[in-house]
Amino acid sequence: MIDPRRLRILRAVADHRTVTAAAAALYLTPSAVSQQLAALEQETGYALLTRSGRGVRLTAAGEILLTHTHEVLAQLERAEAELAAYAGGAAGEVTVAAFATGIAEVLAPAIRDLADTRPGLRIHVRDAEGDESLTLVLDGEADLALAVEYRGAPHEDDRRLARVPLYAEPFDAVLPSGHPLAQAPTVELAALADADWIGQYPGNPCHDVMLLACELAGFEPRLTHSSDDYRAVVALAGAGAGVALVPRSALRGMELKETVVRPVEGPAATRRVFAAVRRGAEQHPLLRPLLDALAEAAAGLTTG
């Protein structure tokens, strides 16, 4: 009989690619993870992992077992959800990992609405970038993620996650007020090919959005300055240090000193935001109301 606790460890190793990283995510020691994996191999009768450079990768047998692991763990999530519903499910705690503007745009309004309709639901918010939040959910450190589409994001058919699309918003060009294009009503990205750029660090989903938008415009941006704080990005643009692409909602209420903001002409960079929970948990009586409240908050959001 396969121990499902060991399946969680197998999936963590598959996600993180090293025993050490998986152990850190699971709050276990690397030796404990190795022992559990060895026991899983004894249970199945197959080698499940093989070394690959400094990390590990699944064998063919490991990949087969991982496919079933997603289904088993999703079914366990459904079982927990049904048991919680049977018990009433009116009170409990939920941890949400979300990026700053997602918190402001949809999570905070959802929390406000649920305070009246679900007073027993206690929501704990953890600030995390759009790519970090998904890892926190998969590792069991958060119950729900507000995340952003990016090139490395899990696909919609990922067997580990259930997703709810929330909203999409354009990126606007932020230019120094003295820039030659500052008086133009719109800006073509190709016209900024020779400029110095201010952007997010690699790994931030918005960094990928910027790169893809510039790639589609026919150039690779010369990233001169990096910050994950949009206030810093705008301040650097105001100081004449370069140009930037910033999600429209991040600019609301911000002091735009010595800068101009212009819509992007042609195919525009877009930030697509979604909520995600572990597959099987989407009908949990504590998570379903929150997912619905997030969708309702997003439906009333003006992103244009």
C-alpha cells in the first residue's frame, strides 16, 4: 500500500528539482525526505528518481506515479472539502498569498464583503509576488493564490491546481516628462528600442511580460535599472533614468512627478490575474465563498 504522505514528498521533489529545496518547502530535513523517498521506492518496487546535474529528475516510473499522485492528492482535497461541508464549514482560517496590487484591487474588497456574509471566515494575507504565490499553495503554506500569467506559469490544465480567471489589465508606458515622445497621445514600443529601461527583476512575472512585449515589437530592452517596487520604477523614470512599462492599476493614486503615462499603441502588454487553489479544494466551504467574492470584486473592476 502506497502511503499518500510520501506522494506529497514525491511531488515536492518534482516541483523543486532538488531534495534540499523540497525538504525546505516541507519543513523536513533532507535526510528525512530521502528516507521517505527510499521507502516509497520500496513500496512501488521501482526507482523513482535519478540524479541530473546538481539536482534530481523523475524516472519513467516516477513520472507515471506523479500522474497518479496529482489525482490522489486532488481526491484527498475533495474529501477534506466534503467533510468540512458536512461539519458545517462556517468558520475557519484561510491563508491567501497575493501580490500588492492584487490585494488592493480584489482581495481587500472581497475581505470587506465577506466580513458581513461570512463572519466566521478568518483570512490571513501573505504578500507574495505573482510567481511565488503558486509555489506557496503547492507547498501547503497558503490555501489560495492570487497569481499572474507568465511564461513559466502552470498551464490551465495543470493537474495540481484549479484556477479562476479574475481580470486583465494593460501596461502603460511611463516616460520622463522631457522625453521626445512625451507629447504623443500613444506610444509604440518599437520607438523606445534605443532607450534605457527600468523593469522588474527576472523571476517577477511582470519582467516576463515586459520582455515579451518588447520581443513582439522587435527588440530586446536594455534593462539598466531594476526594482520590484513600482513607486521606485516611476521615481527613476521621473529622474530621467529610463522608460518603463507599468500595470495600469499600479499607477492609481501614485505621484507621477516629472513623468507622463501613455497607452501603448498596437499589441499591448497585458497582466492577466487569476486565483488558484490546490485541485480538489475549489469546493471547500471556506474557499468557495472567497473564490466567488474575488470573482465578484474582479467583475466590478475597471481596468481600462
